[in-house]
Amino acid sequence: FFFLLSLHCLHLRSGVAPIGSNMETESPEPQEEQPSPHEPFSLKILSTVQVHRSLNGLRHNDHLRYRQYCSRRLRRLYVAMRFKHGKKHFKQATFPENFDDPKWIFIPLVQTERAWAFGVQLKADNAAAAAFNARWRHHSERKFSKACKYAEHLESVCKAHCDQRTQLEAEAYAAFMAGVWLVERESWAEAKTKLARCKKLCEHFILAADQAEASALREHLQELGPMLRECRYNLGEAEEEEEGLSKVAASGKDVRGDMTYRGHAVSIPSEKIRSKVMMCLESAKALQADVDSENRGPAPTEKYGEISVDFGEALKDIHGEMIAAGADADTAEWRTAEAFIREVSLCLSAERNLMLLRSHLTKLDDTEDVNTIDSRRNCRPEEGMRFCELIKDDLAALAELPESTPELEDRLATYKKAVLDYRCLYLALCHTALGKLLEASALLDMLTGRIEEAGDTDPGPLPRLEGLFQHIQQQLPSCVARWRCRVLVLLAKSKKSKKNEAEEPSAEDTQPKAKQDLLATFPPKFRDIPCKPLLFDLAFPCIEPPDLEAILPKKQEGKGRQAVAAVAGALGGLGSRLGGWMGRK
């Protein structure tokens, strides 16, 4: 009875129905852990991969070094994220579906890069080998296949945890890996489809990227070119023409006369962005009117900076709309608007730098000598060189915009030549400030024969910059001639002073001879000391040694042996006697 009672109490405490009872107990269901909410991660996959490749061996096509780097980095990621696969025996750990740390995204990315680098390394070794190795070929195919699987895993992870731009970049990256694998398997039609998709997405990203990221994406596009040509060649297709902005048809939307980009009408679909762009254009027109008038504002450079910030915000909004629309949508209008705003922004930046160069030239006209401290406080030639470099960068960015015409290229080349002439002038002034008069005169002589008189020309495709460039081109000949004369005068004075110093007697010559004998310079000057000559007697091996056998005493072999035997016998007898004496008791 007591046993049954204790058993009943234990069942009640444990929550289990006792034996023979009809009490139904509900077992608690396991609750699934809810993922902690986080903002979508943002990762620039293509540019990040391109930078790491160039920094770790692929700049020199060293895929082995890059593969080793990927292995080390993958190990560090495993340790940091505690994503281990067993200590002694390998046991595949499952990749988490929910996470809050963006470092998890790098694990499939680095796995893909390691497999791809191993495949390319095997392919290069097989190409450089004396005989073709089929095993290496199959091994490289397996590595490319594994890289393709890792890239697909990366794409699925990005779709669950990243923003839209990162998802599109992961799609482009997976398409590239799939294209590489299909090219290796010689599936030309499927490979062309994947590579064309990757190319379209990369071109879409270039339009909505800054300068550093755009250069990395262009390098990635250059890698796609040979593979696409190989696919077209094996399929028997011709080269495809690139689509430009010329195929954009002007729709019936709001097309304003002020918004034209190199002969194409610009229409912005978003009313909010259109109003913002129109406000920026009105501010730029008002600023240009203030600059052209005689009474300019107190700080025009600050106004240029404010307008550039407004244009930068408009560009960010357009880039966001382009990414949201995707590469498959019709983004021709957004591309035209983006190119138009970028051109206006670059023209404003170049105009600001030209204004700074113009004010620097005004200070330079009031300066007669660049060697004095006061003149360097007022006008430093290094600042002029910096302004020339900034203007040259702006002109290079304008030349990279789409839909460039021959007229525009010629005009930009003329502007660049004027900027380089001014840079040469400021470089000569820098040499003059350092006392290098021969170098300065040589540069100014070259610049005198290089410059041309600027005449009146039409406004051209860039009317905002034409007036400023024409003004500085008209000032260049007189400025170069003036500074050339000054440098030549300084050079003649320096030569004359050196000649006078050579003709004047020194202080030692004017002193009496007795005093000169007492004086001695310490430390003494260096003088050449003749080295001890090395004599080689070439006739020494030909000399025969003399015969000295007649002079040396001859050895007596018989007597020597008898003496040795006598000494040995005497020593033997003495030893036997001593042994017998010591052995007695």
C-alpha cells in the first residue's frame, strides 16, 4: 500500500498520469526560435571580390597564392563564427538559416573564390605542361562545378538576408561562375546566356556606381569579353552591337527644353526627382549669372559646393530607382537622366576649379619673384599645379560619359592641352623657387613654342566651360613670356656671380706666406693613392728544380738495422730480469 502511494505521488509530481487513470496530459510543444529582426545587409560583392583578387596574387595571375589566401581567410571565418566541422573526424556542419552577423555571407563567397581559383590554377598548369593531362582537366571541371554550387548558395542566402542591390550582385556573380563552368564543359549556348546575363547586370551597376566601384566593374566586364567571343565563335554568330542611348525614343512625357543631353531629350519619370533636378538647374543658372557679372558673390566656391551636394543627392535617388527597377526593366530614361545630371555636376566642378585657377593667376600677375617669403605667402606655384590636376580629372570624367561625339572629344582635347600648358608653367615656377633655373628655362622655352594664340570660337557642346577656358588661354602667352624673361635674367645673374667668385682672390692668397705655412686644413682633403701593383711571374712554372742528390748524405740502411736489433735485444733481456725479480716471493 505504501509502495503504491509513493508511486502515485511521484507520477503527480512529474506531471505524468498514473497507471490506470484516464487523465489526459498535454505535452508542451517545442517552440521554434524566432529569428531576431535585422536590417537587410548590404555588400558590394563584385567590387569586393575584384579588390581582394588584385591584392592577393591575381594582379600577376598567381592563382595558387590567391587560393592559399582564400583558405586562410576561410579558416579565420570558421573560427570567428564558431562554424567548425569536427576536431578529428570531419562532420559537415549545417549553415544557419537565421543569423544577425553579416560575416556569415562571406563564408559561401570565400568558398566560391577558393574553388574557382583552384580550377583556374589546374587549367593553367595543364596548359603549361608538356603533355595534356586528362585528370587535371576533369579535376578543374569538378572545381568549377563546386564553385557554381557555392555561388548558388550565396545567392539564396543574399535573397533571404540582403537588400535588392546585393541580391542582384549575387545573381550576377552566380551567373559568372555558371558561365565559366559551362564554357569549360563546352556548352556554348547555355554559357552565352549566363555570361550575357552577368554582363547586363554589370553594365546596370556601372550606371549606378561611383568612380572607384565603376572601375572595378569595368575590369570584371573585360574578363567576360573573351569568353563571350569564344561562345559566339563556336556558335557561328556575329559580334553584337552595344546598345547606346541613341535608341532611346522620346516618349510623350514631360520633355523640357533645358534638359537635353548631347542631342537627346531628358525625361525623368519621377515627379519628385524631376522637381529636385529643376531646382538644382535653376541654382546653377543663377550662380553662372553671378559669375559672369562684375559684382560676384562673396564666396562663390561655397555656392558651388552647395549645388554639388544637391546634385549628389539627386544622383543617389536616381541610382535607387534604377536598382529598384532591376536590370530587366526599361531603364533607358533613367540612364539618360543619370548621364545628364552627372555631366552637369562635372561641369560645375570643373567651373569651380577654373575659377580658383583664375584667381590664382591674378595673384601670380602681381608677383615678380617666387623666391621671397612674402610672395610664397601670397601665391604658391604648388597650388596652381593642384588646380590643374583637379581640372584634368574632371575633363577625363566628362570624356567617359556615354554618347560622346567627335566634336566633343576635340573640344575636350583642346581644354586638356590648355590645362597641361598651365601645369608646365607652374612646374617651371616650382623649379625657379627651388633654384633650378636651367630646368625652369628649358620648360619655358618648350612652352613658348607650344602655345598657340586663342581666337574666338563658338560655344560648343559645353557652353559653361568655353568662356573660362578661352579667358585663361588668352592670358597664357603673355604670362609665359613674362616669366621666361625673368628666369633668363636670374640665370644670367647667377652665371655672372659665379664668374666673379672665380676671378676674386681667396682669403688664403691675400695672407702672407709665413702665415699660410702655419695654417693647415683639417680634415685633409681626399686624394687618390696608387694601389700596390700585383706581379705575376709567368716564367716560374717553366723553371726546373736543381738535382741535389749528390749534395745530400746517403742513408746507411744495413748499419741502421743492426743498431735497432741490438737495442731491442738489450731492452728485452732487461725486461725479463726485472719480471723474474719481482715475481719472487
